[in-house]
Amino acid sequence: MESIVFASNNSHKLDEVREKLKSFFEINSLKDISCFDDIPETADTFEGNAEQKANWVLEKYNYDCFADDSGIEIEALDGRPGVFSARYAGENCTYEDNNLKVMKELEGEANRNAKFVTVICLKLNGKTKFFRGEVKGKIISEFRGGEGFGYDPIFRPYGYDKTYAEMGIEEKNKFSHRAVALSKMISYLSNKN
């Protein structure tokens, strides 16, 4: 089976991606190719950051690869945290730090609309393709659930009474922002062959 690098060492993301793409590729992480670089993410869009990471692996390690950039955009915060989602509460912050900062900024705010966004940049056989997934929902005012990571305990997608963190990986994988982007990529890969 053909192998490809997913430009991540995030075990949660790797599990999600390996499950979805197991019939197409053997997925290698950055660690698997001995890439321990601090890959820059200095773009101001999800597309820009995803491509920056994919280019890094392709140019420095010579592997076909894909990279994603994900985050949450909150209406009342003018789209923040956006591309800064992972480090919204500062460098070396925890998921909990980020969630607490968001909840504090939304105190007394009626508009709690938000959307999770993932953009995947695929570099395969000399071609570049982008796939975008979005899931809309609301930021709730308490932590709920022990699954997932990031903002999952405070994000409840529309049409569900559970947060992402109250869903198992299997349920979340059916419709998450990353699942939507991956489904678009799978559709592209299926039609390409």
C-alpha cells in the first residue's frame, strides 16, 4: 500500500485520519519520518497554514504528504480564535486554558454561534489540492464530556444535544469538520484512480 505523510504528531488527529484513510494509504506521522522540526504556522488563514506545513515536509523530506489546519471561529469574537485556536491563551497553554479564555470572553454574550473549520492541503504526485470542512454549532457555558481534545468539551454542533467531547471518536468521525474535509479528500482520491 502506498504511504503518505500526515504532517502531524497529534495522536487524536492521527487516529481519526488513519481510520478514515486506511483503504487508501498507510499514514506516517512526522515522528515516523524523523521530522522533529518546529514547523512554522505563520499564515493568517487555515489554507495558508496547511500549505505551509505540507510544503515543509515535501521540500525538506521529499515525501508526498497532507497537512491540516483547524480551529474554531466564534461569531461574537469576530471569528477568534481562528488560526490561533491552539495557542489562544498563550504559548504553552493547555486545552483547558483555551476553553476558559473563550468562556470568559463570552460571559454575558447571547450570541454563542461558532463553527469548527478544517482545511487540508494535499501534495500528491506534484499536485496541490485543498479540502475544507466546517461544522456549525454553539459554545456552551460549561465543560461537558471526556472524549476528544481542544474545544470539544464546550462545542455542541447544531442538531445534537451532546458536545463533541460527549461523543466517541466513531460518532464524531461521521460528521466532524475534519471528517467533512477528509470525505472531500476521499472523494477526490476515489475519482482520481
